[in-house]
Amino acid sequence: MFENLSERLSGVFDRLSKQGALSDEDVKTALREVRVALLEADVSLPVARDFVKAVQDKATGQTVTRSVTPGQQVVKIVHDELVHVLAGEGEPGELKIDNAPAPILMVGLQGSGKTTTTGKLAKRLTEKNGKRVLMASLDIYRPAAMEQLRVLGQQIGVDTLPIVPGENAVQIAKRAKQQATLGGYDVYMLDTAGRLQIAQTLMQEIEDVRDAVNPRETLLVVDGLTGQVAVEVAEEFDGKIGISGVVLTRMDGDGRGGAALSMRAVTGKPIKFVGLGEKMDALETFEPDRIAGRILGMGDIVALVEKAQDTIEAEQAERMMKRFQKGRFNMNDLKMQLEQMIKMGGMEGVMGMMPGMGKMSKQMQGAGIDDTVLKQQIALIQSMTKMERANPQILQASRKKRIAKGAGLEVSDLNKLLKMQRQMADMMKKMGKMGKGGMLKQAMSGMFGKGGMPDVPAGMDPGQMDPKALEQAAKQLGSGKGGMPGLGGSSLPPGLSGFGKKK
Amino acid sequence: MAFFQKLKDRLLKSSSRLEEGLDAIVEEGGEEIREEAPETEPSETTAPDPAPEPVEDAAPDPEPVQKPAMPKPALDPAPEPRADKPGLLQRLAGRAGKPVVRRALDDDMLEQLEELLIASDMGVDTALRVTANIAEGRFGKQLSTQEIKRLLADEIARVMEPVARPLPIYPKTPQVVLVVGVNGSGKTTTIGKLASQFRAAGKSVVIAAGDTFRAAAVEQLQIWGDRAGVPVLTAPEGSDPASLAFDAMTKAQAEGADLLLIDTAGRLQNRADLMEELAKIVRVIRKKDPEAPHNTLLVLDATTGQNALSQVETFQKLANVSGLVMTKLDGTAKGGVLVALADRFGLPIHAIGVGEKIDDLAPFDPEEFAAALTGLET
């Protein structure tokens, strides 16, 4: 299968960084690859073309500063342009719902996820913004569509307009407006039927609904996996109905989300939210920085840091850091790391967010490594006594047998765990020396601590990211895994530290 | 065959951009012909007579610059006319009978053709291959829009021919058909349509509403079942789809049904847990029939871009997909990704969805698809 966009771009810029300076030819070669990568990521052709042109205009004539490689320079320009295109005016995720009852109209193609998004958004408005929300389904065509919204409403505790069979969409919309006014609702959401942008009667119906209720927000719900047709869909819906924002769904898939770029470039309307799963709370505000970073192979580092902050207590991290600096890393530390990894969404979750690790995580999947390994390793550690955990070197054959039995595993599994702990301890020692404290501290606080947060965006700057260091980190991960496929869990923490090192 | 016409109309409409693009490309080159060698331009004269032929042979004098370019046409970056093939040019022009703008097939033009194919979601690799095949042996020739379309259509039809196969029907009953796909691709609707078609063909069909996750998915399928006149087995929301599949197998066997269609919840292919759930359904129905499911259909949305490749790859690997159904081809989505899929995986394409009505499911016809995709009028 294709490499994903970030892998592809990092490959391009890797090649570029091996050359000396940023010539016109360099830029051209790189941008040709960028264009192909964008197209493979389902960015629409005209959008990809314009984007590349904009980048080229900016890139040519730029002098290469000494401290960065040409590759980094191009990455920075591409990144800035991506953010520029993706970012809209105003806060993402903000909706104009001030004067109650504010109507929100949801439109889109069939199967783009309108009903689910309606439910998610209603839940968000209710819980985060403290609004009283009424949902109404105008989908009189698809079997059981109204029923679906009613059930969703029940699940999330949001009122839905009672279903009256035989009404047309405009009648339902008017009834929703009436009920919202009478019932003192802050917001009423109208979930429309899926329609093709070329179906004239259906588009007319939506125009009638729009004229009847004057929606404050008209959100176009688009499947994040959409291909080249994204441009036409956006143009038509925006032209006929006039949308105020876009919601991208299914961004939890492995699609590369080129539709995001197309949508922004074509409509100029902000992408307000992204849908990230089937659960009713899997809706997040759209963050151009994060998406641009992801596209550029810097991984979703912001997301990683945020997740880490949610799950890891600062104090704990501080304590760990001090220990690491001294080169101490025993079973208790290892257990803590393993548990944190599970909390942060398991191996796959963490790896997916790390730059350049996409391939690794695929390899690991291929090798059959998954989160059960982490759990088994935690079980092994839990089968040790306190003394054994603090001093793993005291383990001899009889202790090992007992521990393995206690965890329901083999002694060989335990040996792997021990080896991993030793390797990690070595790594920590090296890191402590190399970083003279400061660097490690910064990395750790950036990773785990809340105080380190201001440093992180600076660290995210593409100009400062060295692709070679990334590669090295990836290799470390690879070597950690080498020869002991059952021990995938071991690889990540050194990888995490390697990740800190490159700053 | 009203479906065909409908499909074709829609597909033709949808590919209008491709057509416009082609014309634009050809005209771009064609203009240069006019400027540089007006006497060789057939589009200016409505009925080209053989008279220009000798003139063209003597063409070097208005454009002497062309001469050095001739010995190495492949290296020539400008889309200039290759005046060294007057005979062909005249023959082709004479046959067309009306003003046709032509352009020499060169690197620049090939690149633009590639882009056009890419704009139909065909993907970079496949577009490259298709254009390369067209270019083979034709490099430097003067071609018109119609000829290019014909070439593209033939090439695409050639790729698609082996994969256009209807859903095979086995003598073994009940034949179990498992329908899988990502969320919102149109699985439930497709099952409704399939059930209706098989029912019309005199088969006894049972549907298992295996999407126990999404709200009201079961109700949706029940309505389709009513429309098609087919019994639908259901389970409460949130229950195990595998156990429902098992019950459905039992029932289908007991009733001697010919076909059992099993719906599943939509799942993104990168969700390992949900793919495992799918594997469990397969394991459980194999307890009843070790050969089941006899067919596993992957339902793809035509608006999906290159992710369709990842979907097919993963579902094929983990769910043993035996055939494809592409839905929503009634929109402006061109479904060009099917060419990439045929090229890469060679999985049979059983049917295409062209609307929301119960009879909007048509067999896949490679020639019509290719003609529609390229805007070729037959």
C-alpha cells in the first residue's frame, strides 16, 4: 500500500537534506513529490496544483540559513503554507448560537455521517456549552433515519422532535422552530437527508428549509476519506445553500485527510470539527497546526503531549526524571511506563502519533505485537516482590521460575523483560550524561510535565526537526525489537527518549 | 435495460469535466499548430482536400526551426507538431470530416492526461500506467479528443474486463453472503437491493441484520426487508452480531433458504478490535457450514478516494473479501478508483449502486464504465 503522506514527504526531504544548498532544482524536485503525495492523499487536483504553486513562489528566492538543511527549509515553507490554507478566521469549533433558539442546519452527501455528527455536536453543546438542544431529523427518505436520531437522542440525553409521519422537510423544520421557541431551547439542530449535490429537487428542498428557518450555522458534513469529488461537493453545497463551516468525519480512519485541504481551499469556510470515532464524544475541534504537522511527518505531537498531560501526573514525571538522570531505571519505573502507554491508547495509539513511526507501527502489527504484551509484562512485574522490583539484578533461576509462574507466563518471557529493562536503564544513563541534565529535563518536561508546555510549540517547529534524528529514533525502536519480536513493548520507551534527544 | 441508460446518463454527466479537460488539453497544443504552421492545420478547413499534402512536405520553409527538432522528438519539450508524418495527419484529418483540433502526443500532454485520470480518483500509479500504455507506439502522433477518449476507454475496458463478474450462485444452500465495509458506504441499502433482486429471480432469501451497533440500523434493514418481501432476523441493539449470525444460519438451514445475506456494522479497516469482531462472525458461522461465508462482499463508496485501496487490502486480508460492490455512482464521483483496484487486486466487481431506489443496483459493465469515465460517445 502507499506510504502515508508524512512518510512520503519525509522520504523526499531526506533525499533533499543530503544535498548541499537549496537550488531551484531542489525545490522543483521536492515539490513534484509533494504534489504526487498530495494527490495520493486525495487532495483534489486543482487544489494540489495551487498549493504547490504557492509553495514554489515562496520557496524560490529564499536564502538558506546556515543552521538548517535545505530539506528543513522546504518543510518549513510547506508547513507554513499548509497551516495558512487550513486555518480559518476565528476560533475553530466556535458556533454562532447566541440568540436563542439558534438553528443549525446539517447537510451533506449520503453516508457522510450527518446523523452521528448531529448527535455528537448536540452532546457537545449540551455538556460543554451548557445549551439546551433540540434535534430534529428532516430525513424523510432513508428508512429509519428519523428513528436513528431519536435513539441517539435518548442515548445522549438530548431531546428530539417527536416524529410525525407524512410531513415534508420544511414542515418538520417549521415545527422544530416552533417547538424550540416555545420550549425555551437555546439551539435546534436540523439533520437533513443525505443528498447528491447534483440532485436538483433535493437541493431545492434544502434551500426551502434554509429559507424557512434562516440557520445561524449551516455545516457541511464531509467524509474525511472523500476523494477528488470533494471539490465539486463543496462548490455545489456552498454555492446553492451557502455553508458556514465544515465537519470532517471518519478522521480516525487511515485515510490521509486530503479532503481537509480541498474543502478549505475551495470554500474558504472554516473546518469546525473533526469526527474521530463512533462514540458520541468522539468529536474534536479542528486544529490546523495539528493536521499540518501530521501531514508533514512530524506526527501528531501536540496530541501526544496533550494526551500525556491528561494521563501523567506532573509530580510523578518529575520524580521519574530525576531518577533517570541518575541513570536509575528499575522495574517500578518500567511498570509505570508500561501503564502510561496503555493509558495513552496502547502501542498503536502512541506510535501513530509519533513522527516517522507510521511504518514501525505497521511492522509491529505485522509481527503480531499488540497491547497484550504490555499487559503480560505488567503482570510479570506485579509478580515480583518489592525488593525484586527495585533490584532486578538479584533475580536468579528459582525466583524467575516463581515470577513466571505467578504471571502465568514462561521464564523466557521474563528474561525478555529483564533484558529490556537493562537496555532501557543503559539508555537512560547515556541520556543523562549526554544531556547534562538540561536537555533531558527539557525533553521530559515537554513530554510529561505541564510546566514544559510553552517549550513544546517551539520544539514543534519544523525548522528545528531533524529528520535524521527521527530516523535514528525509529532505528532505535527497530533495534530494540530486533530478534525478540515478543518484546515489542520494550521498544517504545527508548524511542520516547530518543524522541526527546533530537531536540 | 433502463438501468444501463440511467447509469450511463449519470456517468456521462459526471465525466463532463474529464471531457472538457481533454478538449482543453488538445486545444492548447492545437493552437500552436495554427500559429506555427497554419497550412497544416486541418481544423481551419472544413473539408481538407489532398492539396495541402505537398505543401506540408515543403513545410520547412515557414518554420525552419522545426527541422533540428525532428531527429530527436522525444527530447523536444515543446508540444510542437511533428511535421514528419504528414500522411497520417492527412489521413486522420480526412476521415474526421469536420474541424478537429489535434495535438501531438508528447510528454507534456501525457502529463496532463495523467492528471485528468488522477482527477477521476484513479490514483497516481494507475494513471501513470494507463497513460504509458496509451503512449506506447503513439508518441509524437497527432491525436484528436475523440481518439484519445477512445484509446483511454479501450485501455480502461481492457483492465476492467476480467473483473466484471456477477455474484456467483452456488448449488449449495443456504449460500451465505457476508456484507462488509466502512461506515456509511451503503451496506444496508445494498443488501436491500440484492435481496430484492434475488427474490425477483425466484430465490428464497433470509437477511440477518448484523449491525447491532448503530442506532436504528436494524429498523432500516427491516424496512428494506419489507420492501423486498424478505424476512429479516434481528437482535437487540448492542448484542453480539456473531450470535445473531449463528441463529440466522440455523434458521436459513431449517427453512431451506437459498441465500442468507448477513449485514454487518460499518467498521474502519484500521480498527483492529472491530476487524476481530468480524473474524468472530466468520468463525461462528463456520461452525454451521465450514465453507461459509461463500461470498464476502465489500461495499465501497464511490466518493472515497485512494483510501479505497487500503480498505480493499485490509478487508481482503482480514475478512477474505471475494467481491466488490461500488455504491453512489449516481453522483459526480467518477469511481476511477475501481480501475486502480482492478489493476492491483483483481477482485471481481459484482454490482454498482446508482440510486436510492430498490432497483438501483446494476451489474458492472466494463465497456460502459470505461466509456462513461472517459466521456466517450458510443
